[in-house]
Amino acid sequence: MVNIRMATVNDLIEMQQCNLWCLPENYQMKYYFYHILSWPQLLWVAEDFDGRIVGYVLAKMEEDETKPPHGHITSLAVLRTHRKRGIATALMRRSQIEMHEVFGAEYVSLHVRKSNRAAYHLYNETLKYKINDVERGYYADGEDAYDMRCTFGDEKKEGGDNDVKGLGAGLEKGGAVRLGMGIFSILYLFNQQRGTYHHLSGLVLGSGVSYLACCHTSRFPLPANQVDPFSLLSRL
């Protein structure tokens, strides 16, 4: 039995390990931190019954203001022992839902090796991606890549507070959710390693749909044995 859930900062090391086992395209840990601090809703993992990470999707929102808002799949991997179970499809769909409904993405893009027929079949046949372009010599070994895109439907949720897409886009523009989730993730990782837990205050925004996790260090000073988040951020 495999559980599909949103990734936390504690999953990053296992996600990187899964990437090293499965793919030739690898990333430094700071790149995983960059994703989870900026777009925590877009990182999802597949967790086995024993708590081991057996698959992940690493995704982001592109920040090119000259184009419509859109997401990008940075990396997708599932351990060979857990393939052919629909795990990759489930991970992709969860991330795509968040892109569309939280960040207001109109489409999502990705790159795939021309020789990777299994991945191409997943994207093209199952997830309905279409080839947008061919990028010559995209990969480090000189292999070409298909630039593929999947355009989301035009359906919208109507009515004030039920418009989750609009609310999520507004919060993203303000940057509040990204900052709150980032500080939460870093504090949790480092304080848990020290055997302590920091009390976080929750603030329900507007309609109560979005949750902002913030550390009010000015009102609730950190104990001496805990990490100050801002000094930690300056060291990244």
C-alpha cells in the first residue's frame, strides 16, 4: 500500500536519494529547498507502508511575467520496485491540481528525453501532454528533449469564497503563504533534530480556505536551544 501525500522538508533527503537512484539528471540539496520554500503545495511524495519514500514529483511555477501563469515539472521519479502501479500518474495529477487551483496556472510544461519511451507514453497517452517543441542537445550528454505541455481545462469554481483558484493566486502574489510555509519547514527540521518543538501560531486568512503558518518570533521569543529562522535563512 502506497500513500500519496504532500512533501515536507523532512522528505527532501529521501527525495534526493530517489532521484539519484532513478535518473541521470541530479540536483544539489539547495535546489530542493528552493522548491519547497517557494511552492510547497507542488511537491508530493509516495510513501510505502514502512514510511519509505518510493517516488516523488518536484514542480514549480515559472516566473516569466511575459507569459500566462504556468507550472513546470522539474523532476518525477518512482523506484523501479514500485513502477507499473499508477504512482507516477497519481503524483503528477496531485501536483497539477495544486498548480491550477492554488496558483492559477493555465498549463504545465516539462522536458523528457526522446529516447525515454515509457515516460513519453505516460505523459502523452495517460496525462494528455502534447509536444510543443524539440530542444536540441537539451541534456548534458547531448540528447534532444521533447518540450511537452498540458493545458488545463477552463472550468472555474463560481461564487465568492468558493473561488479557490482566485484566492490562491492572490495569496501567491502577496508572497505570504510562501514565506510562512518556508519558515515553518525550516524550523520543523532543525528543531526536531534537537529534540524540541516550536509552537506555531496559525492564522486563517479571509474566507478560511487558506492557512498561513507563521512564527511570531517578536511576540513569542525562541528558547535558547532553538534556531532563529532568520539567521538560518541568511546561511542558505
